[in-house]
Amino acid sequence: MQTLPKQRRYETLSYLPPLTDEQIKRQIQYILDQGYIPAIEFNESAEPTECYWTLWKLPLFGANSTQEVLREVQECRSTNRDSYVRVVGFDNIKQCQILSFIVHKP
């Protein structure tokens, strides 16, 4: 058994290597398939004490395709290069965040 090196972990899927665009696309497809509403958030710090992230535009209520969401992810990444960027899935029935994962680290 091997112990992972001590390293800062963030959000869901943080023990995996950085996700490729294709893997991000599959996660976004899962969000859409579940009927969740995707949103993109960014923050300069990913410290646990920072519980409020800035929302990139409005949640993508009418998003039908992964390309639409991935385009917004790319735009947020390029605009906020020195920030952490994450994708969030909101459940409009439970009215809460169901999942989130980091898609960009500075």
C-alpha cells in the first residue's frame, strides 16, 4: 500500500490528475443528463475558509449541450488565468449544489 504525497486537495475528483477537456466534457454531460443546472465559478484562493466563490455569468439554465458549457469554461479560464475555476451542478428541485469539480488551477 502506498501513501499519497502530502498535497492540497480540492473538491470532487481532486485525487485524480488534472482533467483533460474530454474528461471535463464527460462530467458536464453527466450534469446535463441528471437534469442539474451547470454553473461556472472562480476564486483567487481555494482555501477551505474561502466558502464563497464568484459566479461566472449566470448559471447556464438553458444549456442543452456540453459544447455550450465547455465554451464558457474556456472563456472563464482565459479571463481568470490566476484563479481557480470550477464547474458546479445545481439541483433545482432540492435547490442546492450537488457536485463541483476544479477545471483550472493557477
